[in-house]
Amino acid sequence: MNTKPEQIYYFTLSLNYQQCESLYFPGNHKVVLTAENGTRVQIPSSRLRSHVHSYGLSGRFRLIVGNDNKIRTFEKIR
């Protein structure tokens, strides 16, 4: 049995509120982010929406993807 381990990606994001508005456009269901290690990862825009505040979105985030390529967690770590 060849099981792929979980993958962990880190992102540092800094977007003002106007930049975050595109997360709410109809049909904009996915966002492509570049992790700190250079890997490009596509995630549902809804994962970012929960972290948007009146000033925008800012911080360092961790994404954990299971061996089935499903998101386990997307969380702000600072």
C-alpha cells in the first residue's frame, strides 16, 4: 500500500479590503495561492472569506491537505 502523507503549506497574505472584494464575486469559487515553498495550491475562496475583516486579510496561514487531496484545515497561525 502506497499512501501519500499529508501535505502542509504555509502562506503569508496581506490584502486590503478592496482586494478581498473579488472573493465575493459570483463565479469566483477558487483561488490559487503560492505557498512559501513556491508550490501553487488551489483552494475554495470560501476558505479565505472567513478570515476577511474590515481592514482586509492579513497574516500567516497553514493549509493541511490529506492524502486524498482534501483540505483538512486552513487556519491563521499569526
